Amino acid sequence: MPNHINSKNTLETYGADDLHFAYAVAHESTEWLSILISQARMESKELQVRLKEQGVHASNFYKLQKLLDLTEFFAEERVSHFEHVQNGYKEELESNKKAVTL
């Protein structure tokens, strides 16, 4: 179990339930970030269509698209990682509960 020394120099111990909750919050927050990135991508595409009608070429959006691609990749990778770690702590928590009931 991870340990932490607080401001009173006493050792705090965090269990699977604490870490499961922390990773669940991180997972959910990162999922919301991924949704925001997708929305920004859709808005960018709509803007490209409107500006194309005014003679602005889509290549002007190349850098923005690449930045959105990279950001989306990192967000999706973090979502996957947080979900994986969260599930590991969930399994540990369930295993601990079964051991207590035996």
C-alpha cells in the first residue's frame, strides 16, 4: 500500500478503496477531456466548411488538426491507463472483501 507522510509527520496508509476512487475520478475527468477534444474537432471542421465557402483553403487548418490529433491520442491513452489501473484496484478491493467474509 502506498504511504504518505502528512504535515504532522504521521504516516498515512492508502488502501485499494482509496486508490480505486482516485483512479475512477481521474478516468472520468479524462473521459470528459476526450469529449471536449472531439467537440473542438467537430467545431473546427464546421469552421473549415464555412471558411472554404469564402475561399480559405483547408490546409490553413493543418496545424490545428495535428494538435487536436495529438491531444486526442494522449487523452485516449490516459483514459485507457486510468481505467486499467482503476480495474486493478477494484479487483483488489473485491478480493479483500471476499477474504474478510471468509
